[in-house]
Amino acid sequence: MATKLYIGGLPYSTTQEELQSAFAQAGTVSSATIIVDKMTGRSRGFGFVEMASDEEAQKAIEMWNGKDFGGRKLTVNEAKPLEPRAPRGNGGGYGGGRQSW
């Protein structure tokens, strides 16, 4: 079973190919994704790597957590499932509604 890892502290210039290549040293990488800002398209400095097995994921954590990658210290751990968010509502902020006097 594949295990998804959270990778934090990535240099903003890191490509998905570089991320996949680095984690391939620990085993088979099923996927590598760098999260980008919706508005600017620039990296947000973190991503996810899916390893083919739990053993390879553990090896990747041991190999990369706390280690230097492109001048930045990585945080690598097992990704937590995305928790559902509360509905955002349909107001725009900016104070109350219209008052009719």
C-alpha cells in the first residue's frame, strides 16, 4: 500500500522532478507534487510524495527529515488526511447588511 508523505521547507525553486529524484533514493516514488499558489502559480514551499510501500516511506522519512535540501531544512512526515472544512458562508465581510430606516 502506498504511503503519502508531507514535505515541508522546500526551496521555492524546487521542481517536481527534483523532488521525485531526491526521494527515489529511498525507493519507488508513485507521485511527487509541489503545492503552488492559485493566484501567482509560485511554489508555496511544501509538497507531497507518495512512496510505493510503508517501508520505503519510513526510509524516506529517516533519510530526509531534518536534512538540508537546497539550503533549507526539510520536514518530512506521514501526511495526515485532509479534514473537512466548515462551509464558508456567502457574506463578504465589510460589516453588517443594509439598514432600512
